[in-house]
Amino acid sequence: MINHPKLAWFAVRVTYSREIALKVFLDKEEIENFIPMRRDYIIKDGRRVCKLVPAVHNLVFIHSTRKRIDALKDKAGMNIPIRYIMDHEHHLPVVIPDEQMRNFILVSSTYDQAILYVEPAELQLVKGQKVRVTGGVFEGVVGEFVRIRRDRRVVVNIQGVMAVATTFIHSSLVEPVGD
């Protein structure tokens, strides 16, 4: 019996805004990946056109094994240098739990302009109660209920990488959850 390493979510950085090129490569390799996107409006041929663009430049989440990602770096045709986001305390790549990544994807997939992407250092100042959203577009999301820019929002934090905050959520749409 062969022991297969468990799949995990890894956060990686690419250079020169090549996250979409990496996504295309990973899709061809049939490796699950996620890039937080947002709507942006550009003027094309005198018309205002809506386009999806990366919300956080140079950041890609990959659901695979570390061994497979390391092998991809050396694969022919892979000309995009990628670097793991590291846990500096343990000197290992950051591994994101599936449940946390699911919550992050649920919030990030709305493409709403009012979604906030926050650097981890900015979040050290606020600490909220852990809650689950019980209704609306973010139903099922688990995060911390905090006040940001005078609004109550649920924040999903990927430690050491990035956090995303929902739009305003009324307190009647959240319930406390235990750790």
C-alpha cells in the first residue's frame, strides 16, 4: 500500500503580476487553485467594460502536496518563479486548514467592491468574537465579528498571509461559535 501525502492549501507568491499565468498553468495540470478576484472597470473603445482582476497582486493559493508543488517548479514549460509564503517561526511554508480556506473563498468569491483585503499586521489591533453567519450571501462563513471603518464585518484571517472582511453584516445574522 502506497502512503499518499495529504493535500493541503499553500499560499505562494509570484512576481510581476503573473498570477493569472500561473492559474492557467495549474488548471492545465489539473491542480486546484484560487486567486481572490475583484471587478474593475476599464475604458475600452470608448466604452466602460467590467473586467475581473486579481484583488491581491502576486498571491495564489494552491491545493496540492508540497512535493508536487516543488516538482512543478522544475517542470519544463513552468517559467514562473513561485515562492511559498513562510511561517517564520517554524521555517516552513504556511499550510492553510481546509475549513479556513473554504471560509476565505466564500467571502472572496463575491467580487463585491466593499470586500476588504487586509494585511495581517493591520489585524493585530482588532480582536473579535468568533461567529458564524446565519443568513445572506455570506451564510455559513465562520470568522471574527469586528468593527472596521465603523461597520460590523466578519473577518476571515489566514494567519501570516491575508485576511478578508465581508461587507456590513447586521448582528442578527451572526451567531457565536466556540473555538
